[in-house]
Amino acid sequence: MTLLTVSGLHAGYGRIEVVHGIDLAVDEGSVVALLGTNGAGKTTTMRAIAGQIPARGSILLDGTEIAGRSAAERVRLGIAHIPQGRGTFSDFSVEENLRLGAYTVGSRRRVAEDMDHWFTVFPILRERRRQSAGSLSGGEQQMLAIARALMSRPRLLLCDEPSLGLAPTIVRDVFKVLADLNASRGLAILVVEQNADLSLAVARHAYVMTTGTITMSGPSDTLRQDFSVRHAYLGV
């Protein structure tokens, strides 16, 4: 069953349109990769879906039109967004960041249970719980960003450039966490990533963007093995 359906999406900044009428879909419990070089429009697409910038077109979440709704409303409906560059609140502690991620959750008991769960998944965050997020390493901040986003118990996770600025070993750990979340929780994930090999290894389906349009889509295995696609659209 399709969870997210984006149709005819136009988005940009002021008078500058960056995304030109794209269509994409994410099925329940699936991982979908959105690939492309710098400036292709990937981050703009994610911001538009999350409700952070104005956009035209249709955005259906489980059949409900959410275009025009605020970012906060989209969080309540089940969308969580990890922005490019982590997006943690650097002056707040690890624990405060996690509580902010759960601002839509009314139950204190559930918040405490979820926080304990993520401290178990990421033990280093338990050790650093009183430290400011800005004092953490890049890898630790990415772990915190993932945990903070998931404190709202979303149905769809938008993950923008999770490997940005991280060492290769940390990047592999982050992608393993995302794959495990998908497998264990059935969490649907739309991931933007310039590292095509990593993305296609965990995704079931992929879209390739070039200058604001979708130029290629298909099963990840097919795109992975097609050298002409990799060379023409991914620059690898």
C-alpha cells in the first residue's frame, strides 16, 4: 500500500523554482532513495514534503491531502524530518533535544519509555545525556538527530544526506541503523544521499533527480547494476 504520493510538485525559494512538477511515491514499510548530484533539487523536495517551504502540487499521506498544512501538522500526522546538517539544537542537552522531538506526544510515560529505548539503541547518547548537542562529534549528532526524529513515532522518516561530513565507518553505522529501523519497525524512509552505493544497498526503489526533474526511477538493484545510469545521472 502506498503511504506517500507526491504528484506535480513544484517548489523553490521566492521567484526561483527549483523543483519542476515531480512525481514520486513511497510504499508503507519501504525504503526509497532520492539520488542526484549537488543542485539537483533533492533537499528542496524534502523540505517541501515536510512543509518547511511553500510548494504547489499534491502531497498525499495515506490518501489524505497534506499540501498546505503546516510542518507541525505534518509531524502530528506521522512525518519526521532529519534535515541536511543534522538540525539538532546545539545549545540544548541531548535529553532536551529528545524531549523536543516528542513535543506532539501527550504521554509523559511514553516519552520516558521512548527516551530509554533510544538510549539503549545509542548507548553513547545515554553517557552524553547532560551534554549540549553542539559538544558531540558529528557521528553522535547524527545519532541524536535520528533518535530525536523518531521520538514522535513517525510513519515516514525523511532523511536528508545522513552521511554528510561523517567518516566512512560512521556512515556505515548510520545506514545500518536506518536499515534496522525499517526491518524491525516497518518504518517507511525516504532518504536523500549522494553516496549512491550506500543508498541503493538499503533502498527498494530509487528516483534520480537532475535539475529539478525526475530523470530515472526503478528498482534499486536495476539502477545499481546499470553503469550507464550511474555514469550519466549519479556521476560515479
